Amino acid sequence: MTCEKLKTFLPDMVLDPARVPAEARQHLRECSSCENDWKELEATLRLLDSWQSPAPTPYFDTQLAARLREEKMSPAPGWLERMRMRLLFGSDLHLRPLMAGAFALLLVVSGGSYAGFVSFNRTVPQNPTVSATVTDLELLDANAQTLQQLAAFDDASVDGISATNANTSN
């Protein structure tokens, strides 16, 4: 038996030794650390058995009645105070999913607002304006280059046709 498994049997060894398997008792005799744990648990339980709860004061009932009267006479708390008390001291867990949803919604809205604000303030760089004269000259230059390329293509094709005709006539 392992020490971890024996630790599950320690309370039973103190409270109901008949339920503990013999293997656990054998391990307890062989392992000194487990024996120390068992002795500490036994000492703690003996100490708790010897503890006496304090007797209430003779005026406990009178003081409790006075506090109850004061609480009854105090004004009822408002809804904000009741919500604060419920959130702080209440054991109602039904508000936690609601609060988690509210925080998630707040996060989404604030993130979307931030993204919209950042993109709204971003300035798009504008293309520099070019005068119409410069544009026309660029078009003419591009046309001139195209015409030169077409003329060179025509010259090459004419030379190729005349060379082909010369070869066929021979």
C-alpha cells in the first residue's frame, strides 16, 4: 500500500478501526511518516474531545431581543443597499451569470467603440494632385513608345516575309 492511499484510511483508523483493511494497518507499522500522521490526527481528535464550548452570558437572550427590536425599528434599506448586500453577502449565485454577461457586453461595446474611434480619426493619405498638362504629356509619351514598338514590329515582320519569299524562289 502507498502512503497516499493510507491517508484516505487515517480518519477511519481513528473513528472506526474495524473498517480498515489489514494491509493499511501493516503499512502503518512499517512507515514512520504515516505513523506520525496518524499520531498527529489522533492527538488532534483527543484535543477536540476535551474542548468545552463557552457558556453563553446570562444576558444573552436580553441582548439578542434588544438587537432584534432595534433591527425591526430601523428603516428598510433602499434597493441599491439591498443589491450591494446581496452581492457581498448573499449565497444566491443566480446574479453571477448576469454580471458576467454584463461585463462581456461592456467589453464588446467598449472594444467596438475604440475600434470605431481609432478608424474614424485615421487620415487617409491623399494622392498628390498632378496638373492636366503633366498627365497629357505622360499619355503622349506612352503613345509614342507604343507607336515605336509597333513600327519596329512591322519592320521585323516585313523583313521576315521578304526573307521567306527569297528562300522559296531559289
